[in-house]
Amino acid sequence: MASIERRDTSRGVRYDVRYREPGGRTRVKTWKRKADAVRFARSVEVDKDRGLFVDPSLSRTPLAEVAAVWLDSNPGKRGGSWQRDEIVVRRHIVPVLGARPVGSLTPEDVQKLVNRWAGQRAPRTVRRDYGVLRAILNFALVHDMVGRTPCRKIRLPEVTREARHIVDADELARLAQELGGVGKLGPMVYLGAIGGLRWGEVAGLRVGHLDVTARTVSVADTVVRGRRGAVGFGQPKSAAGRRTLALPGDLVDMLVKHMAERALATSESDALLFTAPDGGVLRYSNWLRRVWWPAAVAAGLGRMVEDGATGRTKYEGLGFHDLRRANATGLVAAGVDVKTAQGLLGHSDSRLTLDHYAQVVTELGALAAEAMGERFMKTAARDNRAMEGGSGSDVARSLTRRQGL
């Protein structure tokens, strides 16, 4: 329990409230009036009982400092994820709220920032940035810097799911050719569309991962971006991502020819199948700007447009990840069950397979409509045919009887 001690000083009477934090540390706060000291002592005990206790000194910590500690609090976070979060903190959170004491933030402050973002950025981006801010403030809550998170009942912009373009065989061939064809980076698109591999998984493939006899490829390594730009190798995103996939014979033949073009022997098991021009590991940001965007534009699958918000030129069109979506859609269209598709794509949750990737193509929707018609409209169709077979007067008499005329 908090205790109150009266103390005489040269400047008059003071009341010291001595209390113990939930972590065990003892603190003292001084008041001029006894009523204020009593009120504070009671509030401390109530907050501790309700789990809302806030360390007064920590609540004055600027949000920028809390964010910096939060960024380094999870050593298991992938470098690419860390870098995205760091950019959100540095560019979009700290400039607006960074100097504010974390304990002073209110839901109104958060809503104003979200509204500001919504006027400048896409809804999906706003939701991602808000997720970073919410995580920082939850971190502050856990460490007794705030009694309640201000991220309460925040209204976010609605995200409209856009149907992405599903590439066909001719488009893939054009894209592969623009990427340099066999011996260069062309086969990457077939591994994305046919194997459903992520970009990092394709970039991390080595000669030893390809079994020509069994016609399989093992996904064991992935190129990952470390913190502060370092590039290296890591394991796939989850245990489900470590998988062995069967490949069609034509793709295996293409990869064998690719190895021959690059003078790679099967004994060079650690050699990368795809490399940067200098022979090193592919870096996604460089590959995107220097290789993918020009190739997609030349293949008629993308374009460079001016960003009205920044005045800079940006790319719009097919992304490498869209090849993975095309793979998932193809699996569904081919009648592959969701559980099998989940394993092939390396998803840890089948809902991800359905919700984010499997776009129902028009032809598949038409087939589904016909199947439902066959199932539920047999009787109605028979009656309709019977009516069409009668004379016009018969049909008229039938309609008259039904209408009670």
C-alpha cells in the first residue's frame, strides 16, 4: 500500500507519497497539499489493481525513443520486415508524433494521423503504417509507459481488393525473353508461375537443389535482406515454406539448358542458378529497378507513370509475386484441392491460399454457373421445355389459369 509522510521544509509542509511499482521498485512523489497526496496514493493502488499502472517517468518518454527501442526489441524479425518498419517510423510517425511524450497521446491524436495518411496514401499502405504505430504503443503498454493504448476505435480506410492480371503462356514467354532468356534470368518467371516460388526462393536456388532425374526442386534457402541493407541467405518464411516440388519435364529441360549456358556442372552443388551481372547474389531492389521493370514494360505487362503525390515516376503493372498468384489460380482451376495447393505454395494457413491468391477466372466462374444450373434447375427447365412444346393457345390458356383470369 502507498504510504503518506508529512515533512517540514524551509518552504513549508510537504507530503511524500511512497509507493511500490508492480516490478518491485520503490518510488516517492511529493505534494504540497495533503488532499492531493491522498488522491494520488489512492489512484496508484487502484491502477495497480486494474493493471493500469503507469510509471510517471516512463510516460514522459518521447514516442521517438519508444519506437527506437521497439525496433530493436525483436531479434527474430527478418531484416526486410525490420527495414520496412524502420522506414515507416522514420518517415511517417516520428516527424508528426515523435517529440510527444508517449503518455500524452490520445485516440484523437492517432485518428488525426491516420486521416492525414489517408489523404496522401493508399488504404492498404495506411493500414500497414497504422499497424506499426499500434505495435509501438502496445510495446509501451506492456512496459508500463501508458495505462491504455490510444489505438482504440480508430477508423481506417477501407481496402478494395483489386483483381490482379493473371498471365498466360504467351505473356510469360515474352517476359522471359525480355529477361534475357535461358542462360540469363528468363527461367525465373517459369519457376514463379509453374512452381509458385517466391522471388527470394528463386534467387536462392542452387544447382544442388535441382534433381534432374526425379524432376524436383527443393526450396531450402531464400535470399533475405538483412538490417540496414545487408543481403544474405536464410530459411523460408515458415516450416511450410521448406518443401520439395515436382516440376514438369519441359521446365526441367529448360533449367538443364540454363545450367549448360552458364557452364554450371551438376557437381557444383553450391553454385547459384541465377546471379547478378557480377556473379554475386541478386539484390531485390536493384533487380526490380534495373531488370524487372524494364522487362515488364517491354513485354507490355507494365508501364512507368508519374506519381501525382510526389511528382516522381513509378511503376504500375505485373509484379513477380503476381506469378505466384497465377500459380494458385491455376491450381484451383485445375481442380487441385486447397490442402494440396497450400503445401505446394508453402503456406502455413490455407486461408492465405484462398483469400489472397486464388482468383476465380471468368471461364471457371462460367463453368460453376452451369454446374449449379444443372443441379438446381432441372425441374424448371423441364417445365419450360414442355411449355415451349405446346401451341401458343395452350400456353396462353395455361398463363390465364395461373393468373386467375
